[in-house]
Amino acid sequence: MSGPALIVIPSRLKATRLPDKPLAMIGPEPMILHVWRRAVAAKAGPVIVACGDAEIADAVRKAGGEAVMTDPALPSGSDRVYAAAESFDPAGRYQVIVNVQGDLPTLDPAIVAASLKPLERVEFDIGTPVALIGKPEELNDTAVVKPAVTFAPGEKIAAALYFSRNLIPSGDGPHYHHIGVYSFRRAALKKFVSLKPTGLELRERLEQLRAIEHGMCIGAVLVDTIPLGVDTPADLDRARCLLGFA
């Protein structure tokens, strides 16, 4: 891997459990700006927001950020990331594209930078962070995605063999919490969005399984913190508390 990455935050207003989620206020700013500022703080490369709605783009631009409009009909965040990257960088200057989910307002910027580490190894097409599960209630929480991964002693990078909402693997040993940040080699992202959803992806409702089913290699990097993903009004209240805006 060489040169800076392009960081893309896909965002749209449509959400089932928390309508208009990106514009939900956390203190004086909408959630999307909290995520954008943390991605910028990672200093891993330029940051753009792939917007499915003009209201999100307006908020980002008002704050001084770069917004790229994408077709709201695109089926997934990865599709929006690819479309925005192609629009922003048609010449292909950035050969690594990082997808940062727009509902992680407490994201540690170091996690964005860490997601790039697996791509320093030629065998990986995609990099993504994981953290050790320390709360027993997360083990059987289907909202917490668990990767099947084993880190060698002293190592922080290993192949992620599978992801599930159920507890995997079985038996004694550590379990990990997957974090919704993905670094793609640009060619891998192009290939990924060209593929149709697969059986395991649809069954688990996990997009990354499409990559694994098609033989792409995902490298997991071990990090120390788990950001809060905001999916419900209760999550939003918790984010406000964590960020000091209760």
C-alpha cells in the first residue's frame, strides 16, 4: 500500500429504527458531523461524505466538509462509497478507499488509521478492525457482529474467516466485536460492488460475507476500543451522554 487513502462516509436519511439518523443532533451538531470530524482527525487522507440526500450535503458543506451526492436508490453503503470515490477521484489517485459508517459518533480516529494496516500485507483485499469483547452481554447480542479470527501471540493482524451475529467460534477462548470500518484496495471495492448478494450475506444480513463467499481475503486488525453504533433512540441518548451532551 502506498500513498494516502480516501476516506468515505456513506450517509442517507432513510432508516427504519431512527428516521433522519445522520441529522440527529448530538449537542450543537448533527451526528454526521461528529463522525466526519473524527475521520478527519485520523489524518489518513481526505474525507468525503457520500450523501444520498441534499439535507446531509448541506450540513456537511456548511461545516466546511466535502460532500458528494450519490443516487439514493443505491442498495448499500458500499455502493455509495464506490460511487462517491469514482465521482471525487475519477483519475484513480487514491488506491485505497476507507468506508467509515456514518453512525459511529464516538469513533476513535486511531481506528480509521488502524484499518489500513492489513493492506500492508499483499494477501488481504480488505482490512477491518475488531476489538476483544469484554462485556458478557455482548456475547449473545445479535446486534454485535462476531468475526471468526485467531491472532498469533504478539500479532494484531490476522485473517477473518467468517462473521456472524451469533457467537463464533465455539469452545473456550477470546471472542471479538467487529467494528464497521472497512479499508478496500480500490480494485477490490470495484469488484465487490459488481457482485450480487450471496446466500450467506442475506442469511446473516452481513455484507462482508459477500466478499468472503467470492474468495476475497479480509484482514482483521486488533484495536483497543469499541465505538458506539447508533441505531435506536436509546443509542442516541447514550451517545449524547458519552460525548457530554446529556
